[in-house]
Amino acid sequence: MGEDKTYNGWTNWATWFVVSELENNTKWYEQSQRLVRTEAVPEEFEQLAKECLFPNSATSYGEMSLSEFEEVDWNDIRDTLIKD
């Protein structure tokens, strides 16, 4: 059987980290609500988060590197935002 990589109720650590970092980000909140209303695809949430966390081509944000950012489950984030 595969190893369980869930973290605090999210798909993995990377997904949890992005959600927890963006919860109090005004730009993220306003724009993600717009994306929810327009039923945007997960890639649009990814682009918005990247703009919020990695501005000016930064290669890391806090404990997260760009390579870890690639592991985020955008479907999980999108589906959760739509449910709320």
C-alpha cells in the first residue's frame, strides 16, 4: 500500500502550507472569491497563488520552494473554496 501523505486534512504538506499562508492575504481572498464565482479551473488558482507567494520571480517563500509549490493539489483547494 502507498504511504499516506495527507497533512492536517489536506492532500499533502504543500497544499496545507499554501492554504495556511494565503488565508490572511487580502489579494488572495478577493481574487479567489472572484474565481469561485466564475467557476475557474484549478490552474487559475495556482497562478493567483504564485503571484501572491512568489512575486518578482522569487524562488522560495518561507519554508516552501518552487519545486514544492509544484506538489500543491489545486483541485483540492478549488473544491474546498467552492464548498465554503
